[in-house]
Amino acid sequence: MESAMIRMTPGIGLVLLLFAIGAAGAEDGVVPCEGRNGIEPVCGLSAPEDIVAAPDGEGLVFGQMHEPGGLFLLDTADHSVQTLYRSREQDNPEWGEAACSQPPATLLAHGIDLRRRADGRWQLLVVNHGGRESVEFYEWLPGAGGSQVAWRGCVEAPEDASLNDVAGLPDGGFLVTRMASVGSPMWELFLAVIGIDNGVVYRWSPAAGYAELPETEGRFPNGIILSPAGDSFFVNMYFGNKVAKYSLPEGELLGEVSVSKPDNASWNAEGKLLVASQYGSLMQLFDSLNLPHGTPSLLPYAVVEIDPDTLARRELLWHEGAPMGAGTVAVQVDDAVYVGSYTGDRLVRVPLKPAS
């Protein structure tokens, strides 16, 4: 490793220079919250990085990665937004680790996943960066006055692990991507950019805790999603520019497909995987990462559809410019997708063109 790092020194120097240029040149202009070319923005948010469909067609659940954080429900009929979580008496730590007895003081939500547990209850998992690095457990509670979620426990991250996305398992466990180091995230970003595999997928179970899945090592593992049958999972290797498919429970690599900077993924009604894919040079990416909170990025992005069996892919849309770029997730509702981002004050609804 030491000799390899010596050989890589010029590359690291170049990346450091690009980061410095990006930080100095980051745009901080105002992007109006206005529709464009059929794209409808939903504004007044704070980095809605991941989105999942709510049960029974109630709308879309999303978290906010920047202050004030939180979990919310978007009504796709009128684009109204409802707060999903408030600390309440029914918050009991039934799931997760026994040592986790209190909800986070602030929920800064990164990746999220909503699925039914083996006992029939709906579990919402959230990667949290607020106060503690953790996976938080919530229960989806439908009600006549509107659905809410109740906190049900947490699992803190392994030492020095910065988590990104999570996928729940029927046994109450989960898969989670370790993207970088908490202590030296910029250094690990450099390593990933120059080609070093420094991320991995962890599997956590109530009985055994965390275990690494060795074949999943990669360059900034980002989004992760379980197959509908539960016998495989997909990982988006962001700087590896690929989506990788693995078996469960073994974690054996089953195949890969090339995708530019893949972020999060979702399933559409036809059983196809939708992956948000980002484009642009390193300088454009670093500019985007250095934007002030609340400022939308205009980094180009695409939405790619992947056949989970053959791994054949096709591009559903490509977008550059206002009202929003840096798409991190795309969830299809009828003939459009809702797209979130890791920065800015909005998500967008983007119409899909009919397949030719």
C-alpha cells in the first residue's frame, strides 16, 4: 500500500488542486423557484436527498439532509408537504440496539428505506448524520388524520464510518453503505477519485451486529437497494461509475453495468431499477459540493433504467440547468419522476417522454 501511495502522489496533487479551484469558484447565485420545460419544482425544503414511495399510494416520503432536518410526506396530487415525525409518547425503542434508548436530537437524513417487516409492520430506516452517525428505525403509522412515524430505536455506525444509504432486510436487519471516513472524509474522497477501493457494504443483524461483505469493496459506495424477491441487492459505486449486483446472503458479485456517478436507486411499477446518475467534470462536481446550504446545484444529471435480470440499460432522461441539477434519486409516479438532491431548497417533478 505504501509503494502504491507513493506512485499516486502526482494524482493526489492534481485532485487537491481541483478541489482548491472548485472551492474558490463555487457558484452562489440565486436559482428562481420556477417551472421550466414542464419541470415542476417543490421549494422551501432543505436538501431532500432521498425519496421513497409511501404505502397505499399516500405520496412520497423524503428526508432533509441539512438543517432543520426531519422526515416529510409529499402529496403528489397538490405538492403539499406534511411533517411526518414529531417526538411522541409512543416512541419506544423496540428495534435496533439495546444501548440506543433515545431519538436523535436532530435528524439529518441521508439514505432512507421503507419496507414491511416479517411481522407485517412497516419499518422506515434512515441514515442519520445529526448528533450521531447512525441508522435510525421508525415505524410507519397510518391514521385517519394523516400518517405519522414513530421512533423505534437505532444502530450506531461502526467506528469512523460515514454511512450513505440503507436497505432493510425482513429479519429486522439491514444493509448499509460505508462511503468514507468520519474523521478524514476529504482524504478518502481523494483516494476514491484516484482509483482506490475504500468503501464497503455492511450487513447488520440483531443477533450478530455488523459484518463487512468483502466483495462489495468499491470507490464510494452510494445507493443500495434490495431486489423485490430479496435474493440480491444492487450497489451504486459512485466513483467506480457502475451499478453492481450481488447475491444474498452470500454477497457474491453477480454482474455490473456502467453508469456515470450513480447515486440512489428505486423500483418502478414495471420492476425496473431507476438510477439517478450525475455528470460533469471534477471541477463542476466540487463546485456543486461547495455550494452554500439552500442553493440548488445545476450539475447535469440523468435517470437510467436498468433491467435487474439482464442489466441492460437505457437513459430515460438527461437534464442540465434550472430549476435544479445534481439529481440524487428518481421515483416514478405515473408518467413522471420526482427527483431529489443533496443540496438546495427543492425537489422537482420531471415528465418522462414516451418510449420510442
